[in-house]
Amino acid sequence: MSVPDPSVPAAPVSGPFPEGPPSGRRRAARSALEAIAGLGAATLVVLWWINDSSTTGVLHQIDDNSVSVIHEAWSDGVEVDDSPGYRVLRPWSQDPYTISKTPIEYTMRGNRWENANLTPRLAVRAADGSNFWFEEVRIQYAVLPERADVVLSDSGGDFAWHHGIMDAYARAVLRDALGRYTVEQIVLQENLRDGTRAAKERLNEVLEPHGLTVLELSTTRAGFPKTYESVVQRRKVAEQEIQKTAQELEQLRASRAGNLAIL
């Protein structure tokens, strides 16, 4: 039996696994996967720490009924975003503020002040010095999304714009627009329509600097003291009688002209 010479290099191993048994490759793949998993877990831990330690977090949700104002802490700039979804923020440098953009209704009704959006009925001094009122006035208003940064600086976040701004303007604007008519004029539907339209336009002018807009304004028919109501009713009946008499006279003239033409 021959003894191999140690000075002669051994021949390469031949066979189906020249680079080693498959168990070695599996161990290397497993180690690589473990390293990737560890890196992913570490990333999640870091993100969780940032989200937890930052005053605003990393993800900011914007729902369908809100608009967000993103304040840049370092540059003091702002960005308005009303696209529903999640917004990724830069920790410690971006602060989000949410403002509700759901419309709200301001109502004048009754004799008591209930809150900033439910106030007593509207009384108006007419152009002829008499008085009339409306049992109910409804004004639907909302935030202008593109002006949400103005709403934030003027009123505050969330629902703060609900409290007081409309009440500060609505009554005076409506009194001015509707008080241009006399009692006899305000009972005409076209005058009431023109007056409420003018009031809505004026309200939008004064609310726009606050980032708000009027969507709809409606009123009931004007009410009057009993004395004025009876006077208005009698005048209305008299006008109808005059109109009826004028029509009858016109018919008589036409009939007489026809008779003369026959003769």
C-alpha cells in the first residue's frame, strides 16, 4: 500500500458539489435573510421612536371632511393640503393643524340667544320707518379650503371658526340689505329675493378675509305688527280692485270700438 507524498498538492475534489455541500449555502442564505430582517426591524424601531418622540409624528391623516395646514417650523412657511389620505411629515420640522371643512348652519329664530349659531330672530327697520321681522333666517357657510391658513391664524384649528364670526356680521348685513325696502315693497317676492341676494354677496365680501364663504341664505316671509298687516292687506285688496276695474274699462272700450266699426 502506497503512502501519499505530503509535498504533492492534493487534487481538487470532484463530484456534484464542487463548492461544498448544500447545507453551507443554506446557512449563508439564512444569515443574509436574518441580517435583512434585523435591519428592517431596526428601521421600524427607529421610525416608531421618531413617531413617538416627535410632537406631531411621522404620518398625518387627512380625512374627507377636513383640510390640513402644514406649518414649516424652520422657515415659518405654510402649506394647505385637503387631499384625503396620509401625509408623511418631516419630524421636528413640520407641524400639521386640522380644520373642519364641513358646512355649518347659522340660524336666527325665536327670542333667545342659544349659542353662536342659534340667535334671536331678525328684526328690521324699514325704509319708511316702520318695522318688520323674519321668523327664521338660515345661513349655511363653510371654510374656503384654499384659505385654510387664514382660518387657522384668524380663528384657530378644528371647529374654532364656528364660534362668533358669522354672528359678528350677519345681523348688521341683513338689516342693511333688507331695510332698504318699505313694508309694502318687502312683501313682494322679487324684492325679498333681491334683498337676500344682496345680503349674501355682502356677507361673502366681509367673510372672505376670514377664509369663510356663504353657501346659501334663505328667509321666511316678512312679518309685521297687526296694524301694518291690516293696512298692507287692505292696500293689496284695493290694488287688485283697481286692476280689475282697469281691465273691465279696457274691455268696454274694445267692445265700443267694435260696435262703432260695425255701424
